[in-house]
Amino acid sequence: MGFRDANRGQAIQVGAILLFGILILGLSIYQASVVPQQNSRVEFNTYQEATDDMVSVRDDVVTAGTEGTAASTTVETGATYPARSIFVNPGVPSGTVSTASAPNVTLSGVRPVDSEASNTRAFWNQTSGTYETNRVTFTPSYNEFDGSPVAIAGQGVYRLPDGRVLPISAGSTISGNRITLVTVRGDLGASGRSVSVTADPVSTATRTVVVTGTGTSFNVTVPTPIPASAWNDTVAPDVVANPNVRTTTPVGDDSVRITFDGSRQYELRLAAVELRAQSGSNAVQQPDGSYLLGLTGNETISTNGTSPVAVEVRDRYNNPVSGADVTFTVTGGDATFAGGGTGRVVTTDGSGRAPVALRPNGAGTITVEAKRDLNGNGTIESYERTRFAITATDGSTDDDGGAEDINPSGQDDV
């Protein structure tokens, strides 16, 4: 092989090395710039999906609180990168969905109207109207995209970039003269590529209490991470436009006080919901009963009949409580309960109701007391008891009709 052939062989080798170096350089540039850009787009799209998922979580909370139906949503807290045969993806990002304390939901200057039951009015007049609630936050942790936390506060959903608050979805607690307040409880803290969040009803808003102001106005304070001025413009303009609302005022940096016309009447519904990881167990107990409500009135019955006596146990959200024991006692007159005895303990059913049948032993007035130590302190408050007065009459004054009234004996009567 001549000198010229040797030079040609060396040139080919050098060229191959140069081409290989250019290839490696190109691959390196692609890995360092193109792959991160592609992954950033994947993370951005996933972040948009996670934001929509948080809106669904908010909807689940409202559904659980107002309809009593548990609901679950999977939040895409991470991201799934496309498979690569040559290039390398970073580690899978893992975001977090968690709950944290938020300012309490409060009602002040409000009272039930006179047509509400006396125990309802008595309980409200002696309680503070303060309800604990949590804020729910999705905190992303991507490799490339700088996603802002997404929070649920009250019934609104917000993005929380540094120093700013951007409303995503409005959620109004007010519709006309109806006020619905759903609080969130639970200790949620879950992370991973995705997190399944379940909203379980704790106290479902199945009862409505008609309220009005104790004066010319009353206030409802709800948590929100957005200032009241921005809240008025972007989150709840329908609240501001409501003729029942006088003003909305910021309370610190994370609450808004809504002032209502106290001369009008409103339908108030309250609820509590627990948020937990779908794989976890319930940690928030059903609230205890707070007051008794008589469901039957002062009846007039025949001495050979029975009279139903029933109460409903309600919690501090004004909703029925199941599994609560109520003690019924005949405190006056001659009567026993069906099955015998002048005392009976009845456990409330799934509707929060405890019924018992009263059987008179003679004519006269019979008094029955239902009570329960709902506070567990040994002292029975006025709203923890209720009384019934039943008048028993003999058959001669019974107007309910017997067999002769239903089937008269005249020849042509049917």
C-alpha cells in the first residue's frame, strides 16, 4: 500500500470520528433542549387536567354535602412522559393533594324565625354559629413546568401563583334567598402519579331552617384566598348583584364577610363533608345530636287506641342524626307505652327519628317527655327535651268513627 492510500485510510477514519462526534453532539443537544421542551408540554397539559380535576373535587364536595352521595375523583398529580428508545426521561413527578386549616365559616346576627320550632330557636340563640372548615390544595412538583398550587376554598377554585390569586371556577353559596354552606373536614395528604380523592358526607343538608336578622343586617363569613374586591368582580358577581346582599367586605387576607338585609327571610342549609384518599378509611365521625325536635303535636285519641309520639334528633348543622338514644317517659296521666311500661329508650333511625306508641289506660290528659343529654355533661338543656300533651277520651266522644259509621245499617245504605 502506497503513501497516498495510507493517507486516504486515515482521512476516512478521521471523518468517521468527526461524524460520530457530531452525532453525539446532536443527541446531547436534543437530550438537553428538545426532550425538556417536550416533557414541559406534557407537564403543562397534565397540569391543566389536574386543575379540571380539582374543579371536579369541588363539585364532589357540594354533591356529598347537599345530596348525601359519596363521590370520587382521580387528580392527575404527576405526569407520564412518552417512551423513548434512545433518550432518557427524568424521574416521574409526584404532586400532592392535601388539606389544611382555613378560617372558620361563621354566622352572626342571625336567628330562626318565630315559626320555627321552639327548640330550634333556643339552640340557635345559645350557640356561636361557627363551623370549622379546611382548604384543599393541589401542590404540583414537575421537572420542567413551574405549575402554581391550585386551591379549593369555600366553593371557589383558585390558582395561587406567587403574590397573586387567579380564580378558576366560581362557586356561589347564595341563590336568591337560599344560603347553602358546605364545610370540608378531614386530614388528607396524598401524593403520587395520581391521587384518588373521595368526598364522604358527614352531615348532609337535608333540613332547612328559615332565618332572619336579629337587627337590620346579619353576616356570613366564608374563607377565600382572594381579596374581596377581586372576589366581587371575578368569582361571585351574582352574589354582589343579589338584592339581599348589602356589602362584601374583606376579613384579613383569606376571608370575605357577606352582609345580608336582616329584615328579610332566608332558607339556610348547612353541611359537612370529609375529604380522604380513596384507599383510606373515614376519620371524621358523624356529629353528635345537638337538639330535639318534636314531630307529633298535642293529640286527642280514644282510650282504646294508641297515639304515636315521635322526635327527631338534629346535629349542629340542623340535620338528622341516626343511632342516637332518646328516653321517653310518661310524666302525667294514666298511660303506658305499647309493650308495657311508662318509660322507653328508642334509637333514632336513618332519618334521625325516634317513634314510640302511647296507649291510654283511661280518659284524661297524658303528658310525655322526650329527652337526651346531647352534650354529655349531665345537664339537660331546654332544647334537649320536648314535651307532649295527649288528651284521651272514652268511646262516647270519639269522633274518629267506628264500624257502624263506616258501614251504616240502613236498608239502602252502602
